Amino acid sequence: MYKYDHIDQTLVDQRVAQFRDQVERRLNGTLAEEEFRPLRLQNGLYHQRHAYMLRVAIPYGLLSAKQLRTLAFIADKYDRGYGHFTTRQNIQYNWVELEQTPDILAELAKVEMHAIQTSGNCIRNITSDAFAGVAGDEYIDPRPICELLRQWSTLHPEFAHLPRKFKFAINGAKEDRTVLLCHDVGIELKKNPEGELTADIYAGGGMGRTPILGSLIKQDVPWQVLPSYLTALLRVYNRFGRRDNLYKARIKILVKALGPEEFARQVEGEWAQLHNASKNSKDNFTQAEWDRVAKHFTKPSYKSLTAVDNEQLAARFTADLDANEKIAFTRWLERNVKPHQVPGYASVILSLKPHGTAAPGDATSAQMNAIADLSDQFSFGELRVTHEQNLVLADVEQAELLNLWRAAKQQNLVLPNIGLLTDIIACPGGDFCSLANAKSLPIAKAIQERFDDLDYLHDLGGITLNISGCINSCGHHHVGNIGVLGVDKDGEEWYQITLGGEQGNDASIGKVIGPSFYANEIPDVMTSLINTYIEQRTGDEPFIDTYRRLGVTPFKEAAYKNALNKNDAKHSKGATA
Amino acid sequence: MNKQIISFPKDGKPTLIANEWQVWDGERDEGGIPDLEHGFHKVLVPFHWWITHHKNTDVINRASKGEIGVWFAADDDILKHADIIEAGKALWPVVGAHFPIFRDGRSFSTAALLRDRFDWQGEVRAIGDVLIDQLLQGARVGFDAFELRPDQKLDVAPKQFDLFSVVTQNSWRDQRATIATA
Ligand code: HEM
Ligand code: SF4
């Protein structure tokens, strides 16, 4: 795992001092709120419905046990004993005091963490694959590039006030687990025939009001020149991105307006200048910088073991398990344990989606401390945060899986629902967020309660369900196989359903099925959608394939038929989306 | 307008100096550049105004005395007028880049382009809604003079430049710190 050198450490320490001064000026009235706002946002500090909210970066999702313990400590000392892991590899605290934020940042700085650029109209925390460095299907470990670009983007002076926020994702595996195409810039790492590391650049993806998947604008950029290429790209966006309309300010609108070819041409023009001028200059990443960073991402001291498959494993542990446990453990192996590059090891996903009891992605300080201990005991003291709002112990010996399962079970972290209907992505919604049109968390809870039969969930197979409390789409509802979006109609909370969204290599944007529903209808609507799938699927066909084969009609008919039977009266009013 | 500006030459220290340049908005242009507030002979004219008026005799006269510079609006596409800017290099002692509101960062790119694309060696001055919390970024992309918004505290401004002793990307003023140079 990356370790700060004195440059990184100096930077975050000085950043704490800078922010402390800004907070002081705000508190003594010499800095107006309007002017403080973008400054605090660039330090992840929002003002929310009930309190300030602080968003802390977990660059490319990597955490040490020590860092997690600090996050738990902060939750206890400065918040209400829990934190919320988000889809973009950050953690949010919902109840912080403005006066205390500099102290929180100082605590973070002690463990090489910060909240720099986790919000605001600048380059945000860079996200990547939670399984980077261990995934069976990885062809390039993206972390050195992530780290080099983290440094390059940190407090970048030219791009501190972009038209809108700017999000990078970086992938180096066959299966895209980064939602690459939903980012302002997606960087797909490759090796060229000479074995050199290059990048394909996708631009102009994003969710929100106008969901758009990114377009390929440049192939085979050598890794060394990424700073100048990305400078060119951001410069074009900074100069020509729309600033007159908040909803049209993202790069996706610029790329769409110009067309990806024209956008690519303009970037190329700018890059030709920068790159020519700096051919021999110091803009390029050097091998020395690569080496300095990459040495932190070498493999831990794995034992030399032989690989065992899940069936063999289950069989091996059977003797130690009673009948109930056997089923639970086997399911967990199936859903929560992922293949590893190194024989005899596995990666384990700890589910932060207990059925109906906590918000998706929430962890208490007790859980965080326990998870830190688990990572020390079973996974070299490191862990990862996933886009789906779960945590991962990436390097677990297969022989230790049962021990880990038993220990994690104590903390309610072993629900075998990874990738299943109840592994819901949800934003904080109306319970916390001042932008929300509707609540998301009670909807997630109601769905989890309706579908809490694990046999049934397993039988349904992989289905993604994503919920956002408003069109900003923090819950990524557009790319859920089933998406739920909170909408406001005449001051009432309604929910719109989208179907057919998908993240990953076959990314697609879901389609709205029709008029929206009341909150209390949503569990029934889900049941109708799922029943339709079960009736129509052939063999092991996953939900998304059945949907793609049949289209929206049968799902739509079922959803409205059953809902209308129950709720005729309500639907007669306000039945349009 | 401000009596003082912050001057921060690339190889110097930030200091407060007297402001010699008045920023003119280009309005009331029937009679050419209007009389300026007492004592100010030097004026920054809008770049678009320069484009249409720079062949007028009185403009040529004033410019030859070193009394005219231009300022770029945030939405001026300076690359479209590269020839005029190239010619201007010999004429303007100072150019400005305007911040219509502090959180509009286009002029950061304008300054960067002036420095790396046009190799502009003279002063580039930040004007408009310039707040002390923008100084550091401005200094790094290519600005070497700042006319702060009048309500800003001039005394705390210069210390903004000392907040960071390390940077992690190259810019006009500094090279990123790497372990080799650390
Ligand atoms: C309560 C605090 C939050 C606020 C005020 C907030 C605000 C916003 C806003 C305004 C947008 C829309 C940006 C646009 O129009 O382009 C947005 C998008 C987004 N937010 Fe949040 N958000 C919050 C919490 C979260 C959480 C908890 C997550 C993760 C679970 C998250 C992840 C995202 C993502 C992934 C997007 C979509 C970005 C895209 O369009 O590509 N946010 N958020
Ligand atoms: S989607 Fe809307 S309600 Fe949910 S967190 Fe984002 S801004 Fe808030």
C-alpha cells in the first residue's frame, strides 16, 4: 500500500493549516459564506439537511487497518458513531461541527488521509477497482497510475474552479468494476504489443439529469504523457464547458454538443502544443517516479499454497459445521468470496447490506474497529472499499475462510447477498441530503425486508438494484438493472422505476417504465418485476438478459397491473411521471 | 479601483505596490478611451475593444507611450486571435485576465496559455472578483500581479503564497517536488 513520503505528508499537513485558517476566517466573519462554500467543498465539507457532512477520500479504495481505526475514532469522537461508505470510495460523516473539521483533518493527516477535492468543481477522488492487484482477471495493476494521477490532480492550480465536478475512474481488468463509462474521464489501462503500458481515454460519461456513457476519444496514450494529455483535455473543458447552466456544465454536455470526434480533435490540438513544447521537459511522468510509487504496490508475502475450489473447500470445512451453518457458509463462499491471482488465496467481500437494519454502506465504529482487526488477522492489515458500498479483505488464505467467516459473523458482516437483489446501492436521500426529492433509505429497507429469504435471492441470481433520492443520481439508479429514483410531485414523494441499466463492460442506461409510484407500492412493484422475470427466464438466464430479450412491456404491465389494483385511488391523481 | 496591487514576480517575493493601471470596461467608447481618474494614464482596455480600435491614431499614440494594455474576458478565446496577441507582445506592458466571479476558473487557463503558448514574458494581472483564496492558484498558473476585490484584506494576502512548500504538479512557477529533488 502506498506510503506518504515527506512531500505528501507536508502537503496534507499544510492543507490542514490552510483550511484551519479558512474556517477561522469564516467563523470570525471575514470570509463570507458564499465565498467559503467552494473552499469548504474542495475539502469535502457540505452543509446538509441537519448538519455539516464531511466526505473523506479513500484514494482508489485502499485502506490500512490503522486508517480504518482512525475512521472509527473520528466517528466516535466527532460524529455519532458511524460512517457511510459511498460509491466513489469515500466515507461520509453526517454530523460534524464546522469548528471541529480542522481537527478531524489533522487526525486524518496523521494516518496519511485527507478530504482534499472530495467535492467541489475540481478533479475528485480518483476511483478504481476494489480488487486491484489481486483480481483473477486483472491484466494491469492500476494502482501506480492511480497514485501518480492522485498526486498530479491534488490541488492542481489550473483546474481548481472547473465548470463542474470532474471524476476519473481507472481500470486494468477484463471485467470493468469501476463503472468506467459513467465518469467524466475513464482511463482503461492496456499493454501494447511491445509490452509498454498505455491508456485508452473515454470522456464525457456521467449520470444525473442527462445520463450519458463516455466515448472513446483517444487510444494508446503512453503512461508517461498522461499529465500533458489530461491537461489538454481539462483545459478544453475548463475553457469551453458551459458555465451558464449548472445542469449543462458537465463535460458530458460539451462532448455531446461538439460530438466526440470534434472534442477529441480539440484536445489533440491542445495536446500537440503542450506535448511538443514539453517533449523534453519535466511534465512527463518519469520512470523514477513510477519506481518510487510502484514499489509500494508489490505483493505481500504470500505463502506458497495450492489452490482449492469452492466445492472442495466446503467439503473440507463440512465436518466443523452444523447443517444450518453449512448452507450459510456455502452460500457465502459462492457470493462473497472471489477468485485471487495467487493460488491458495481468495478475496472476501464483507457485506455492509444487512437486511433491513442499517443503511447500505453504513458501518458503526465498533464494526470498523472489528474489521480492522479482521484485516490484521486475515489479510495483511489492508482492506478496500467497493463501488457497491461494501468492504473487501483482499488477501485471505483459503484455509482461513471458515475462521474469518465465524469472526465476521459476530459483526453481522457475512450476509451472503453480494451481487443479489438486496445488495442495494443507495444514496443517503431525504434522511440526510438537502437536495433530495424523496427518501431512499426506507425504500431500501422495505425492499430488503420483502426479499429477505436467502434461498429465494440466490435462486434469482445476480440483479443490481440502485436507488437515488433525486435526479443527481448519487445512487447510480441509471445503471442498476432495476433503478429507483425519488421524484417530487406537488410536495409528495414518488418513485420512478427504470429497468435495463447495467454497469461494467456492457454498460447501459436504464429506461423509465412509466408513471411513478408511492413509497408503499414499491415492494409490490419489485415483486411484480421479479415474478415476471421468474416466469419468463429460460434456464439460468440472468435478469438483465431476460429484460434485454423481452423488452420493457411485460415488466411494465405487471408492475402497473398489480400496483393499480391496490392503489387505484392514489393513481387517479398525479399519474404522470 | 485599488490603489495597491500585489506584485509577485516569478523569481521575486510578493509585495504590495502602487497600482498604475486602471481597468476600463470599454463602455462609453464614442470618444475613444475616456479620461481616467486623476493621475492614471495607463489603462487596460478590453481585448475585444482593442481588436476593433487598435488602428485608431489616438490609440496608436497612447500605446506607443506604453500606456495601453489589454484585458481578456473569461470567455475570450485567445487562441482564435493568436496573431493579434503576437503583435501585442511588442506593445502591451501589461495584460489582464478577468474573473467575473471568483469561482469561474477560465482565466486560470488563459494565464497558462499566455505563458506556455504565447511565451508572454510581461506582467499578467488578475482582475475582477479576485479573492485572497485564489492567489496561490493564480500565482502558479502564470499570474504575477493581482488586483484584489476592494473588500479583501491586503495585509493577510501575501502570506497566502507561503501556505505550501511543496507542489505535486508542474506549473509556470514551479516544478513538482519528486523524491529526487526533495
Ligand atoms: C448527502 C450528501 C450528498 C450530496 C449533497 C450530493 C450531491 C450530489 C450532486 C449535486 C450530484 C449531481 C452532480 C451533477 O449534477 O452532475 C451528485 C452526483 C453523484 N453523487 Fe452525490 N451527493 C451526496 C452524497 C453522495 C453519496 C452518499 C454518494 C455515494 C453513495 C454520492 C455519489 C455520487 C455519484 C456517484 C454521483 C453521480 C456522478 C455522475 O453523474 O457521474 N453522493 N451528488
Ligand atoms: S441523489 Fe440526490 S438525494 Fe441522493 S445523495 Fe445525491 S443529491 Fe442527495
